[in-house]
Amino acid sequence: MVLMVVEGMRTLAQESTYVYDGHAAFWGFLGVGTAIMFANLGAAYGTAKSGVGIVSVGSMKPEKIMKCLIPTVMAGIIGVYGLIVAVILQNNISAHDYDYF
């Protein structure tokens, strides 16, 4: 069964040829926007959750508030990582035959 699937994939790979139709840049920029969006959504969610933790620790044990700031900072760094990934992806997108670039 697996051999049949592999042979079928090999046949498809030999028959198909890539023709650039101008939509590749659109999907590339959509990936860049998605990288930024999900990274910043995750950072916002992490900041909100750690903020709730800081408030609860501040009311129970105020001396431990500075230790609880670390998750908030780390959640913010996730958004910066998303921006870095988006810049790297954007630099790899070429404007070859794409009129709206």
C-alpha cells in the first residue's frame, strides 16, 4: 500500500511542471502577515495571562512581584520574534512578474 502511494507521488512529481502565475507573491505576503498576526496574538494572550498572575501574586505575596515580571517580558519577546520571522520571509519574496508588488 505504501509502495503504491510512493510510486503515485513519484509519477505526479515527474509529470508536474511549475508555472509561475503571479500568485506566489500574494501567498508569500499572506504568510508574512499571518506570522506577525499569530505571533502578536500569542504575545498578547501571554501578557494577559501573566498580568493576571502578577495581580494575584501582588495581593498575596507582594515581595515576589519582581520575579513574576519575567513571564510578561518573555511573552513580549514572542511578538518581536514574530516580527523578525516576518522580515526574513519578506526579504525572500521576489517581485518577479508580480505587478502589484
